[in-house]
Amino acid sequence: MGQPAQAANLLSPLLANYPDHPEVLRLHANVLNARREHKLALRDMRRALEQRPQDATYNNSYAVILAEAGELDLAIEFLRRACELQPSLVVGWYNLGLFLIRSARFEEARDALRRAVALAPDYAAARAQYADLLRMDNLRDEAIAEYRKLLAGQPWAGMAWWGLAEIKTLRLEADDSNAIRRAMAHPRASDGDRIALGFALAKAEDDQGRYADAMQALAEANATAQRYRTWDAAGFVRTMESIRAATCTADAGQELGSEVIFIVGMPRSGSTLIEQILASHSQVEGAAELPDLPMVIGEESTRRKKAYPAWLSDASAEDWRRLGQRYLERTARWRKNRPAFTDKLPNNWMHVGMIRAMLPGARIVISRRDALETCFSCYRQYFPGNDYTRGFSDLAGYWRSFDVAATHWAQKEPAHVYEHVYEDLLKDPEGRIRQLLAFCQLPFEEACLHFNETQRAVGTPSAMQVRQPLRSDTARSPRYGALLNPLREALGLPLV
């Protein structure tokens, strides 16, 4: 129920009297994990698993904590083990599908989620994730059918309503708004459901032109989410200052990583569109939002027994070469069919200096869009984990950190860092696409102009939008007028 402190109090006497009991250890590990004390959680869960290595539930629990600690590949191994030990373990198949999606292994994820749904047709999370995969594959009608099927039995299922809202080409009508409001009042709806329902309601109200009601729904959903997870704005600023202060020195003239195109930037800034354009090229594999760079960082932090970014300045040119090679090893599967690939994890904008040291041959495309449009789009998006999107002050602070870093690297490394501006693309599509391809050292191909015709899985909120030709009417802020003045004020923009 998201109350780890209360759980810890209840568990305390058991832990004192039975400190080595595997079930007590498993429960304590879950409490620690909920508190984000991942190292301690792994320690206790490992002790529990050593006593019950053949228990599928224990393997599943260990995998979940591993994933939270950033060990996604290892988590997938233990989940496969759990499903082998107990093929009927629905949560094991669901978690396996979820973590495979995070690893951009969509085909394998689809098989795992299909197993979960077959075993438990009423398991809402599994069916919603399976429908999400259908949406990513541009199977619009099939995805809608899955979401509606889930809602027929569980009308309070927030993720199903949000899944429908994510289909940007689907208009939600007044009947949908009313159904969402009833779902929010349903006794079986959790706060997690209500958060997702709030964002879906905002989309429905927006579709019907009720912008004040949409803003009210967003404010309530974001406020509820903030009760469970808050953004440490001061801590983030300190981290960014430490990264900027570090010096990452690489071997000059080295071309390691020339097969990689990083696409970075704020979420909802057009990065998926950039990837879709590049993935339409015969030489480029669109690999989606890869977790590999953060995992390489995590591995090195563990090896050095020092948190990132504290060890950055200690790394030598040889260390950076080793880390670059490790990244290329981890991403080798994306070069099986085409010589180059994209890594489109937005938050990698924080690590441009590290990328330049690790992979000096890589190209880095920074996705830029109007500040107000970008931040408002983030605020409207149900982003579990992106806690800075919950309030205007935090959003503006995050934007400023991005803006400073993006400007710095684009000016310092123009041969390897390129700013691609969404609004400029709308004004001159062919000219900007030609510039983008030239920067990436790719010959021009006509298919890149017709990116919406390229068939591939797209695992982001823009999955449906990038299957359409460019549109000039995507700006939302003009419709909201003065309702967005608090966000304008936070960004230092003129009020209307």
C-alpha cells in the first residue's frame, strides 16, 4: 500500500526474534527496497534466497530488487529462473515482460506478457502492458480492444484508461470522461489507479475543449503522485554541479563508438521523432530507450565502491576506453542487421561529457523544443519515476539544468554534438532532415522524409504520432492561455 514505515514497525518484533528466517528477511528486503535502500535490500534478499534457492517467489523478489538497484540484466536472469521453477507464476511472467520492455527487447516481452495474460486473464497490470506493446507496434485497434476488454471487467483500472489516453489519435468523448469519474470514485480504485485516471481524465477534457477542467485534473493527479514520491531539486542541482566540475579525459583522435548515435534531451521534446527519422535510414537501427549507459555507470560505481558522479575525475583515458568498450559489448545486438544504431534515452543529456570520453566517435543529437511546450507536455504525461514533472517549479528547474548543459556541449563540441530544434523541423522538414543526416555522417535517403511509413516498434508516448506526417498544430499552450501563467512565471517567460 506504499506505506513502508508502517510495514517496518509491524515487522520489527519479528525481525528481532527471527532475524534469519527467510520469510522475515524477504519482507524486510521489500521494506528496504520501498525505502530505496537497495544495497541493504539486496543483502537481506540474498540471505533469504540462499535458504530457498528453489522457491520461484524468492527468485522473483530478488529480481525485482535487482532491477530497482539497476541490475536489469541480472534481474531478467533470475526471473527466467523463477518461471522455469514455477511456470504458473503469473507475477514472474509479468515482471519478466516488464523488464524486457525496459531493455527494449519487445518480442521477448510480448511472449512473456502473453503467458501472464493466458494464465490470469483478469490480471490488470499484465493485460495493460500487453495492450501497451500492441500500441507500440502500431496495432491501434487491437490495443484499444485489449484496453476496453480490461475495463469491461475492471472499470477502475487506471493503466487501461491511461493506455487509451496514450493513443493520441483516439478522441475521448463525454461518455469516457463520465466513466473515468465513476472509476475514480470506485471503492476498489487505488491511489495508483486514481493518479493514472486523473491524467486520462485530463486528456479527455482536453479532447473536448474543457481546458480549465483538464488543468484541474492534472493538478489533482500530480498532487496525489507527489504524496508518494517527491523530487529532490537541491540534490539534483548538486549532482549536476558535480558532473560539470568533473574532467573526463579521453584519447584524442580515437573513433571508438562511431557506430552510435545518441539522442538526448527533455522528454516530450521530439526525440522519438528524431529516432524515427534516423531509423528510416537503411544504415541505422532504431534501438529505442536503452538502459545500457546507466548500467555501465552503475557497474563502474559498484567496482569502485564510490557513488556516481564522485569517481568521474578519477577515471583515466584507459578507464574511459574500457567503459566505452563495455557499452559497445552490451549493445552489440543492435548492430547485427545495420552498421549504426540509436540510443534514445532522454536523460543521457546529463552524461554528454562522459559519452565524449567513453565513445569519442559517437554522434550526440540534442532534441530541443519550445520550453513552455516541452514542460507542459511533461506535466500532462503520466511519468512514473520522473518526479520533477509534478510541479511547475521543479519542471522549470530541471529545464534550466538541461538548457545549460545542452548549450555548453553544443558550443564546445560542434563536430560531435548537434542541437535539433523541433520548430525548425516543422518550418523546413527536408532541409533539417538533410542537416541531421549530414551531422550523423549518413548519406541522404528519401525514406527519411517519409519516416511515418517506417514500420517498427516505438516504445514511447509518441508511438502513434510518429506514424503520422508532420503536423503544424501540435502546440498545446495557446489553447490554455492564462491557465499556464504559473508555468510561464516559473520559466521566466512573459505572461499572457
